[in-house]
Amino acid sequence: MTTGELYQRDREWHPAALTPDYKTSVLRSPRNALLSLQNSASELTGPTFGEADIDPIDNDLIRNYAQTGDPIGERIILHGRVLDENARPVPNTLVEIWQANAGGRYRHKKDSYLAPIDPNFGGCGRTLTDAEGRYVFRTVKPGAYPWRNWVNNWRPAHIHVSVFGTAFAQRLITQLYFEGDPLIAHCPILKSIPDQRAIDQLIAALDLNATVPLDSIAYKFDIVLRGARSTFFESRPEGN
Amino acid sequence: MVQSLNYLKETASQTAGPYVHIGLAPGAAGFDIYREELGRDIAGPNAGGQEITVTGTVFDGTGAPVKDVLIEVWQANAQGSYPGMGAVEEGFRGWGRVIPDFDSGVYSFRSVKPGPVMGRNTRQMAPHLNLWLVARGINIGLSTRMYFGDEEAANAKDPVLSLIENPERRNTLIARKEGDTYHFDIHLQGDGETVFFDL
């Protein structure tokens, strides 16, 4: 549970529900205004997870589904920190990722893209942040792939990221992209975000300092969850 | 110029996409990878209180089922305690993940009925489940609540339901009881659009 109420979510920073260039949003977006709710225990509490819930290999996508050898692809270390808007680390929080393989194909019974399934790659991982909010995964860089939106849309290489924090109202799912990918500028899903600075924040930076020489290249991706107010002055008990 | 506040900005949301199950429920995507998938059991083996089944369908603006939705549930135990806030039964996580049948779009899950929870300004909230929906086409997770149709008196005094000006819309958050099962459909858009919150 957080110590205080959360800062208001900046809805002009996030994508709107209705973003017609991402066509599926047209029928899956509420038309009524969201009802603004001040936080109660229902929003300020949230599930917690511990070492007993996961296995150490779960954050190693090169090994966690390997059958006959390593998966095909560019080996990468993905690391960063989970922080809140006050720049404080969020420790012991669950980070889950999922992604396509190096050819751009997902191991999902609903994905029929012609690129092959990699027998040694599952495409998901999970880990807990440490006391300083740090997390690390090892995986292969996902490939770009086409998707049905306009006739010829390609998703930039991306990894889906799910994070909890301590309050259920901090819950966040996003996607991380890779520095230098020319498809980033053409993606209707990325362009659902109105502010270029918010887009830039989703692009993981090449981090040569974190590479494993002669083995794996590295990208750094920090994640920021909603911050909580310090309770300098409590609201009057019968206030507002 | 003034001093900089130096707050960080929250990472922007992006849709969970059609393959969210790979990450959050790989068994449903068609493969077995983890020792234990998280969120399969909301209440755990020792939870007291009334056992419930909740079932329903999430619909889009044309009334078609949203078959690739993933719903997360967060709830108090039968005494109205959330884990981390008060004492709960051993193994009570209060959180789970729910996905519908990929063919029909009907979801169903089991839990225990939560107790009333103390809300703001010491006003008690009627028993409710907190729900968070993600899917392809949903750019930022949608938050709503499910209340219980057999809690009429408590619902009438609930401080959150009371914020909804139109009584018809209030009913979009109240599950219908039939036997031991609560029916709760969610309409993302259009007729009977569910009330969603900015928390």
C-alpha cells in the first residue's frame, strides 16, 4: 500500500481511448467520460508477489523455453529500473514481458504470420525488482512484423511490459521500442501517444556499458509508475 | 524562470495487444512455460465467506464479444480486508486474471464475496470487485467495479455508485444474481456502456 494518494494520472500524456488510426480502438473505446474517483483503499492497495511465486530462470528468455539449444536471434540484455514519479525506486514489484521471436512471430495459437515459430523460444519472462528497483532480462531482439490495420502496417520491434507497483491504480502495461528503429516513426499504435516526449520515453537506449562482450548487446529501459503524495496535511475527516 | 519540480513522468501506456496471453497467461496462448501461472486462484484455499461464481461477456461497440480481453480482479476478503492493509487468510491473494473462452467470449471465475470496505471519509463502500481490462484496441487499461445485485441496501449508500448521476448507468456496475452465480456483462461502448473510472 502506498503512503499517500496517487498523483492524478496525466491523461494528456497517455494515449486517448479513441485513436482512429489504430482502427481496433474505434469500437473498443468508451464514449462516455471516465468517472473521476478519489483514491480509497480499493485503489491504494494492490497485490504483492515474492520469490516463491517465480523461478530464477523466468527472466532468461534464452533459456526458459529452450528445448534443443538457444533461440535464433540477436542476444540482448534488457535492464532498467522501476521508479515512481518522485524518482523513488519501486522495489519487489513484478515485471512481466512478452514478445515475438527474432522473425516477428509470436508463440500464440492466434498468430498465423508466415515467419516460423522458434522451437527454443517461448517469448515471455518475469522477474521481481530488487531493493533499488532494478530488473534485468536476457532475451533475443524481437523482429518487426506486419499487422492488419492499414493495408501495409509494420510494427516496430517491441517488447510488451507489464508492471504492478504497490497500488492497483498504478497498474501499467506498455511496450518498449529500440533505439534507431526506422519503423517507430510510422506506427499508428505509437502515434496514439500525443506527446513526442512520451514516445521518446518508450524507446530503450543502446547501453554499451551493460553489454556482455562477445556475447550480448544491451538496452536500458526505465519504467515510471504513478507517484504518491506525501501527506503533509491530512484532509479534514469530513472534508471534500 | 522558476525552479524545476523534477518530477518524472509516468511511462505512457500502450495496448496489451492480441497476444497478451503469452505474457500474462501463457497456458491460454497454447504453451506451458512457468512452474505456476500467477492469478489462477483469487481467494486461495483458506478463504472464509460466501463462495461465488462470476460470469459474463465483454462487448464492443457493435455488441460483438471481445474474445481477446484479459481482466484482472482485485478484491478484499469476506471481512473487507485487502492484503497489505489488514489480516487476511493464509493464501488469500485477492487478485487474479480472467480470460474468456476464445470461441464464445464468455468469461467465468470463482472467488469469495468480499465484505464491505471502509472508503473515504469513513463512508463504507458496498462489497465490490475492482476490475481492470486490457486488450487489443484498448490503449490504456480500463478500470471499473463490479457490485453485487443482492446488496441493494449497501449499494444504495455506496459513495462511488452515488457519484454516478444517471441511475441507469449506475446499474451497469451491478451484477445480477441467479442462484450462486453473478452475471456481469461489460459494454466498452454503446448501449448500456459500462461506467469506467479515472482513478
